[in-house]
Amino acid sequence: MSMIVRRLSRAATAGLVAAAALTAAAHSAEAADTLGSAAAGQGRYFGTAVAASHLGESDYAATLDREFSSVTPENEMKWDATEPSRGSFTFTSADRIVDHAQSQGMDVRGHTLVWHSQLPSWVSPLGAQDLRTAMNAHINGLMGHYKGEIHSWDVVNEAFQDGGSGARRSSPFQDKLGDGFIEEAFRTARAADPAAKLCYNDYNTDGVNAKSNAVYDMVKDFKSRGVPIDCVGFQSHFNSNSPVPSDYRHNLQRFADLGVDVQITELDIEGSGSAQAADYTKVVEACLAVSRCTGMTVWGVTDKYSWRSGGTPLLFDGDYNAKPAYGAVLSAFGGSGGPGDPGDPGDPGDGASCTATYTRTADWSSGYNGQVTITAGAEPISSWTATVTLPAQQSVSSLWNGTPTWSGNVMTVRPSWNGTLAAGASTSFGFTAAKNGSDAAPTVGTCTAS
């Protein structure tokens, strides 16, 4: 199925709820009283892992839609779920999550392309050359299906051993293809979708230790040789035996100093009450202190569906009541994000500038896809704001890679995860619009940067 037809199908489904969804997003963003809107005020996204099987539960969907600006499919994009038989792809469950996210104006993180776990049985017996072919075909098949719709991909997941050696983990890829498989996966991924952010993702790398040093050395080597890596994901699963490390912020910063974004990708913290709240606060404050920490994802909406539910590690309990940790996270994002603060998208910094250009990327009889490219000026920027004025008849049914608010037919878009740009660098957001009898192009206003 072509990308245009696929997006058209999604737009038709999303259109039934789009007006209400975008109105709700506008109210929440203006009030900054939800996790997603408060994080957006600081130029970050705030996401959660999502299981397609829970989307039919009204409280689950309502909490997801109200609070979060980004989603990561929990299992639905993994190899066993998407290519159970060689060359035969299935995307039904993953599409359900992507469709839902786009209907709510949320971004999507892709998780994961190459991982030693949750492989279908046909992968491990392959010989080296056959495995290399299969790995690249899987990356191309999965990324090609979602090209232009995923803001970040976990290209390779958990490739290093725990413990003090810093060695690579034994896996079919490592054992048969050697150290070069990671680089090859990233190069294949860049060619498959040049616009997507490409991440390496791992756990027990939150502080400075042998494992994080090994990942650091790999990223440093990749950057020095032009291997396409854009971000590093820190899973950040914490409990009393593995608390938030004292050098957490320092560790995030040293990776950012290599020239990559850092993302907290699978956050959960076992505990309850004020102690759990304090630990969540530490994590948010560390991310806010690192300009290239673009956002965070908690690994689930509610404790009852957590992979370690006995430790009650999430922000909402089993009845979807907000826990003290929820208030702590909201406060940590809102406490330094008032009007006029440097991080506020509405407060342009000295010398910060950007331009916005519009392109129609797909067209059909009843609608079209538009893309707005944001390009930083002569200095780096930490956030941007762009306005898009639609012809009166037209309506937007879905938007990705941005957070919209509405005033009549004027859509104001701020970054969800992609606010930080180096001088001269670009990012983009896209949307699907229904023509409703008008084929006129929207008007893009002035881009404002800070």
C-alpha cells in the first residue's frame, strides 16, 4: 500500500475525531496543565509506551489523549510483531497506535528495528550473509511503511553487556556480523528515512560506568566518522537497588556534548508517595538542565499494565488516579517555564531567528498532506513557533512532529520534540488537511525562535 493511500485511509478515520482532538489539544496547551503541554512549554515532549490492545479501554485512552504528546508502541513494532515470516510484514497493531496518535496530534517513536530479543524463530538460524540481507530488508520494510511519520527510531537496542567489561552482547547479529552490524543498521536506516532521528537505546547506562562508557566510545567514534546517529536513548528503569545515579545529569550532558540529542526513553521508578515523587523530579530536572535532552517517555500509562506492576512505578495508579509523582513531574516542568523565561517559546532570544517554508507533499481529490520546514538562522535556537492559516473551508485532521493550538482557522505550531536546532539546521512538521471544496494553499506566517 502506498504512503499516500495509507495516509488517506488514516485521515479518513482521524477526521471523525479530529476537530474535538485538536480543540482539546489547544485547551491543554494553553493551560499547560497536563504533562504534554507542560513539557512542550519547556521545548520537550512527554510520551508514554502504548499497547494497542488497551486502546479500547475508555479510561486508558482518555488518560493517554489528555496527558501525553508522544507515544512509543510497546511491542507492536518489534521484529516478531511486524515480520513473523520472512518477507511477510504485518502492521495492523502498529498502525492502530500510529493512527490513534496522529488523530490526537501526538508524535510517534519507533521501537525497535534491531534487537536480540523478540526475534521470530526464522532469524537466528540464518548464516551471516543471509542475516545481513534479512536485517537490512527488515529495516527498509518497517521504516518504509512509516516513512515521514516517525520522529525517532530506536535503530539498535541493548547491544552491550551488563557488568564491568563494556563488551558487546552475544546475539545473532553480533556473533555472525561482528561489531559492524550497528553501523550498518544506522546507515541503512538513514537511507530508508532521511528525516527520522536515529537513536541507539540501552539500559543501565544512566550513570558513568563501564557500559555507558562503551556506548559513549561507540557514539564518539560514529560521530567522528560520519556514521548517521542523531540521539541516544536512556531507558532509566529505577528502583531502590538501582536508584537515580548522582551523576545522571552529567552523564546525559557528556553524550549531548558529542553532538547527539539525548532522550529518556522508558522511564519508570518503583516506589510510592513523596520518595517516588522526589526521584521523578530528579529525572525531569536533569533533562531540563541538558539543552539537548529533547524529551522523555514513561514506560506505560497506568501501574496495572506496567511490566513491573508490583513496584507501582508509573504516574497513574491502577484506577487512573494521578499519584504524587504526577504532581511532582508537572511542577518540575512548570516551575521554570513561565512567560518571559528563556525556555518559553514565546520569548525570542537575542539573535535567535528562523524561517518557515511550506510544501505540499501529497495530493488527492479530497485532501492533501502539507509540510512546513523550520530552518534556524545564523545562531542555534532552543525553540520555535510557526503559524499556518488555512483557507476557511479546509480543516486539519492530523498533525505530526509538532504541537498545535487553534484560533479560528489559524494553527499555531510549536515543537513537540524537535525544538533545538543548530545554526542553519532544519526540522519539519506535517499535517493532513481536508479540502472541503477548496484547493487553495495555506499561508505560513513568520517563524519565531528563541
